[in-house]
Amino acid sequence: MSFSETLTLLPGIVIAMSFHEFAHAFVAYRMGDDTAARMGRLTLNPISHVDPIGLAMLLIGGFGWAKPVPVNENNYRNPKLGSFLVAIAGVTMNILVAIVTIFIAFLTAGYIHHQEYYDVMEGIVWINIAFASFNLLPIPPLDGAKLISSLLPAEWRIKYYQYEQYGFFVMVILIITNLIDYILNPVVSAVVSLISSVVGVFL
């Protein structure tokens, strides 16, 4: 990735990470768990959410991570519902950010004529949808796996989490073999096209 490409994608990566993790912390707090709030994670400040090593790995190797938001499911007023809503919060936030960004790009199309601006906006959209799609994969410890576990009976959840230790290796294999691109690229392209079409109809 060239330096100019890095600069173009960096805002989208930082925004995607920060909004994703903030959403987890906010919903956890609303469901009764203040663990993340007490640790300063109930904020959109990128410094609180962006892991420098994870960010560097994402820019260099295409695979990275943010600082996970700590939660205590035992504090939720409704543990099963809380686990589900907290798990889906980050993905939902990334999709909302992409939608809002497309709206802004459409609304400013007649006033801003710098290609760099639209490159950055496009990066924000694509990266947020990519974050959402990646996190929905049913591989522990991703949000997709947490969504599935939140719907399982308690005894099944314990067995399900026993496989969490293998999740990292599964993701590494998917990335090294480029299978992750074959899985996510069509999904991301389809979602971006769908959102753009819908926003275009309204505007």
C-alpha cells in the first residue's frame, strides 16, 4: 500500500475502530454494565480505542484489531438480551456510519470538487462495511460468534467457547490463503451498492 493510499484509508480505519468499540461500550452501559465506562471506553476518542500495533498490522498486512471493550455479562439486567445487543452494536454502528457518509457525499457532491475528499469518503464507507462484514463471521472471538452464543442455551455456550482458542488460527489461515477476500469482497461490494442505490433514491 502506497503512502497516499494509507493517508486516504487512515481516516476510515480510525473512524471504524472508534465508533465500533464505542457502540459496544455504550450498549453495555445501557444494559447495566459500567465496566467499559469505568475504564474510559465510553468515548469516541480514537486514543481510547485504537491499538497502535493492530492499526499498523491493518495498514501493512490487511489484518488488524482495535482494543477490545471489556464487558461483564453478569452485570446486564437481562444477560441474554444484553449479550446479543452488545455483540451486534459494533456492526450496526459501522453500517450506520457508512450510510451517513454516503448521505454526506451525495449532499456535498455539488459543492466540493476535490477528488481526495471523495476518495476519503469512499474509504470510510468501504472500511466500515468491511469491518461490519468481517466481525459478523462466526469465528470466536468476533462479534458473529458472540451473536450465535447469545442465542444458545447456557450449557451449549460453554462448549461453544471452548473453541475460541482456535479462532485466531482460523482467521490467520483465511487471511494467508486470501480466502477472506473471496468471502468478504462480494459482500462488501453488494452492501455498498445497495446502500448507495437506496440513498440515491431518497436524494
